[in-house]
Amino acid sequence: MLRIALVDDSPADSQMMQMALEQPGAAIEVTVLEDGARAMEYLTGTGCKGPAGCDVVLLDLNLPLLSGYEVLEQIRACEKLSGLPVIILSGSSDEWDVERCYEAGANSYIVKPTHLTDILLAATQFVDYWSRCVKLPRKRKIVAVQKLEGSF
């Protein structure tokens, strides 16, 4: 199952994207988070000690409380989350935003489609790529990692 954290403060955008991502027959679980602070709470749980609750993050840039840039920087600064794929999903096509996100460690930058057919196509391609083409790291229990770290 592919677990996606969709971080977007626009209820209309997040609802449309969630519906497009959760395609019939696809093993997808989408968690919608409406601001940057909630995204970090969800991803870190009790700080940077636990694994993320998702396999990939779709992150808007213009968020309340913590901006998408700040969320991206915090994810990359957290050792346990530093390898988590973060895909920027923004309405901005400004080159400065694109460069800033890649420099901060974004794995990809997608300009939000505006038409329903384009949203459905983008979601289908996203799901196909992340669930069929990409090999994600195997999930490890935190206890096993702690034991391994303590044995050296």
C-alpha cells in the first residue's frame, strides 16, 4: 500500500486531489493535513524518533503556521525523515520557487493543474510512478533500529 501525506490548506484542492489519487483498484491511503504544523506533528509523532506515517509527501508551499518551505527544511533536518520523498505540489510556476525547493531538498516539483482532466491525469501518473515504478525502502520497526544502534 502506498501511503501519501497530502499537505494543502485549500479544502477544494485537497479534496479534488485526494479523490483523483484514490483510484479504484489502487492500494492508496491518503492522509490530508491542512497546515504545516499539523504536517510536522503527523510526520514526526513525538519528535524525530519515529518513522513517518507515509511513504511520500505531496506538499503545497503556501500553508498557514509553517510554510511548505519550512516543512521541507524541517523534514530534511530530521534524521529519521531526511530520506522521505517530498514532492512539491504548488500553484506557483515561478522559477525562484522551483530552485529554492530543489536546493532545500525537494525530490520533485509539480505545478498544480487547474483543469479537472489535467488533475486526474497528473494523479494517475503520480500513483503509477510511485506505486509501480519506484522501489521504496523496506519499513523497519523503530525498536529494531534502536537495538541495532545500541549494539555497536
